[in-house]
Amino acid sequence: MSKKGNSLKEMCKRRIIEEMVRPTHGSEEYIAMIVDDKTLKVLNCCCKVSDILEEGVTVVEKIDKKRQPLPELDALYFLSPDNHSVKLLLEDFANEKRPQHRHVHIFFSSPLGEESSHMEKIAANPRLFPRIKTFMEMNLNFAAYESRTFHFDSPRSLIELFPLTHRGSEVLNDIADKILAVCATLGEKSPEIRYQTSPFPPAEQIARNVATRIDNFTRNLQPKDGRCTLLIVDRSIDLATMVLHEYTYQSMVFDVLEIPVCELPHKKEKEREKETTRERRNSAVGDAQGEKDGQAKEKADREGVDAEGYRQDDTFEYDYTNPKNQKEKKVAVLGEQDDLWVRFRHLHISEVYENAADELKELANTNVVARLHKGEKLSTADTAAAIRQLPQYQETIAKYFAHVTMSERCFAEYESRQLANLGELEQDLATGVEKGGQPIKDVRILTALSAFLSSPTIKKEDKWRLIALYFLMMEGVTPDALDEMLDRANLTLEQKAAMKKLVKLKLHESEDAGPSGKPSSRVDKDRQNHFKQRARREDIFELSRFEPVLKGVLERTVKGTLDKTKFPCIEGTGSRGLGGAKKGGSSMIL
């Protein structure tokens, strides 16, 4: 999915525009769009404000907000098939004399389900049913976060699945439904489905649920050539990545700068930002039924305001001095519309800092607009070119300044939180070997750990992460030893409770675990040998010696060498036995 046309975000956008928005209104008419919390996130992840407005949507509103009736305007309802959203849909047409809209086009983000009574309730409503012009199940209930990345907006799934709670079956079915939606969007009709063998049941259960759904969904369809491998794993496959500090740009920005990601703003934050963001949306979006202001729509997209008027996640606000030497607030939207973000996000933070600063200096020294600002004498042609390039130049300078600012703040956090020393211990624990390549020794690890936990200059959050990493990566740590560490770190009651919950998940436990004794590394010998080799390489940063387990799993999946016993295939899925993804196909890991 490297090309833009094959980007998952672009695929979702096309489905929303071509399968939902365009068919619901005439070429000269406008339509209102009504969403709920879940579908708003789906919409925001793949569409900009301008994308929606250009297609004739005059307003996007939340169904749970008090709205002005628009009885002369048709409405497109894009909703989740849950009781709350359906109830609010029916309430929109409770008053026969003042219906919310003229005609309605209803699109549910996922199937209603055989046991659902929603269809009967809608059909039995005499004020709503005659107005329905479209009724569809979209199978579009996941968030296309990046061109190759998606998530299911399920922040509680970890504690609901490990161990399985009373909601376990419901959560497993919800995940399977959303995987089906991803496959449908990708056009994958018969993927080979493999799963991680584990002491925990979710991966296999989800794999079997998905296989059943895909079989029912595509029973009469011809298989697609170049099918993909769908590999389902659980959190236990790679414990260190949950708490380890990572020093690539994207990871570090979201970690140490605490930028919200993959979540809706807290209700109170919404209320605080409501007036500001509404005003920004109103000024930027304008009246879609009148003249469409292209610059205003672009402004809304640049400032990270979503279709419903709220500040989106993944935004960084900073102070910027414009060419007139005036200070102003700028908002950087950290997404794939920013070519610098795409180019920098997987580089080491030090590389980003150097590259962004050097490129900014070069731009300031060589660009014709910059030369004009410096007072250089330019030819008439160069002056005209500078004037034409001025808006683009200012936007480019602001982008570079945003990334220079973010990388500087990351380095400031790196220094103040002593991550150089802390990170070395984290790397030792995660790899099972020291930076020189020797196996770690528990005595040295405990000595360093105790010093960090006792230090008043180390943040409590970093102490918590260090204790969690030690507990997850070392075999034989007793409950008493864990309690002693928590007390030594002087953590809050809330942080201690969070650690206890992590322990109760039992993700660190394995079927072949030996008897409890002297603490020793859980990292297996093959991975320790791999990390020894990495430690000797001059092109590897000392604080980046660790590699996630999933990297190797994905590489072996593509090569067709993935272990058949550790990652078995659901019988009857795919047509290549237990080999890797067919040439021309792809791999999808959840």
C-alpha cells in the first residue's frame, strides 16, 4: 500500500465519497450529514473538511447534539448500529409536524446482526420509515490512521481480553466484525488466516471468528489473485514495546510531548475548546450553500479542525514568528498530508533535528523569496517569481519550523528526564544483553535499577515504566520484590494500582516458564544472539539496539518461512498451504 491510490486512507475516503455521499444527492443539491462519536472518528481519519464540503455536504453534526430542524434538507445518517444511536435517530422524527429532515439516507457502519431489533424499530416508525431513501450496511467501522495503519478505537480491549471478562465474547465479535470490514475495504476476499499460538485464547478465537465471517461474506465470490496473509497476534508476543522509550521521531513526539493520539478529546476538554473550535470552523468552513471559499476550507484542514468543529488529535501547537516579525500561534497537524512528517517520522530523533535544521537554513539562504526578504537586488523576473511563491514559501517555512521546534522539545525532554542513562538500562532489559554484547547480570541490573528508583530527579512515570519493563522481561521476580520496588520509587497509589493490574493480566507468563528462582532474562537465546550482532554494528544507535519481535515475524511472513507450529493457519483459508504471502500479495498483522 505504498502508492497513494492503494493507501488504506484513500480507499476509505473513496468508499465514503463514492458509495455514500455522491449517490445520496443530486448534482445541484446539498445534504446534511449526521454522525455519532464512532463514525465521526472513521470520517475524520480519512477525510478532510474540504473533501466533505466539496461533495455537497453543507453541515456535519453529531446526532447527540441539539440541532436546528432542517425539514427542507435531506440528510445522510452515518451511524453505528448501537441502541443509543438508533434511539436518537428515531427521536429526530418524533414530531410529525417538525421532522428533523425531509428525506433520509441511512448508512450503518457495520452489520445490524441477526439478533438486532433495530430494523424492526425503524420500519415500525410511521414518521421515519416513509422518508427513507437509502438503507445500507457499509462495513466501515475502523479508523484508517495512516496509509498502512488502522486501529479499532478499543482502548479497553487489553483489560477485557486478558483475562477474558464477562464482555469477552462481545469484544471478540466486535474485533472480528472490524477485521472483516478492513478485508472488505482492501478487496481481500479469501486471505490466508494465521494466528499466534499462545496460553491466551483471544488470537485463535478471533482468527476462527474472522474465518467464519469471511466465508459467509464471500461464499459466492471468486478468490482474488495475489491474496494476503492475515496474521493475528496478541499483546504477549512483544511485551517490551509497551513501556520502552523509543527514539524514532514519531514515537518520541507522541511519547514525551504527550500529544493525544487515537482518542477523542475528553468531554471537559471538548467543552473548554468548544467555543474556540466552533469559531475556527465557522470562519474557516463558511457557508457551503453559498460561495465556497477554497482558502477557508484549506485553513480548516491546516488547523486540524474536524468536520464537526472540534480540534483533532495528532496536533501540535507552537509559537511562530512570521516574516513581519509578528508572533502567532500555529498548529501542525501530524499526518500524511505533511510531506516532512512522512519523510522524518521513522528516522532517529537526532537525524531529524539535524536534517530539519540544515534544510531550513538552506531554504532560507537559497530561496528567491528569502533573498527578497534579505533586501537583495533581484531581477524583475525573480521578483515576480518571489511574489508568486510567497504563500507556499511561508507555509513551507512554518512546516520546517514546526519540526525543528518539536525535535528541540524532544531533546529538552531527553536531557531533563535523563533518558540517556535510563534508556541504556531499558535497552539492556529489552535485549537481554549489554551494549558491549555480554549477557546482562541481575546484580548489575538491580544496582542500576535501585539507583534510578531512589533518585528524586527521575519522573515517577519513568520509574513506573522501568519497573514494568524489569518485571515483564525478567523471569523469577517475586511479588515481594515488586512491592519493594514500588515503595522505593515512591509511586502514587494510582500508579501502584496500575502496576497491580498489569501483573493481573499475566501477559508475561508462558507455558514453558521454569521454576521461580534467581531473576534471569526472558529474552530467548536466538534473539540475544541477534542483539549481540546489532550491538557491534556502528550504524546502530546505542539506545536503538532493541527491535520489536513483530519486525522479524513480518519479515518471515513475507519470505514464507514463518514457523508453522507457532503460527498455524486456519484450515480452509487461503490456497497456498502454510507458505508466505504470494508474490504480488501483502501481509496484514493485527
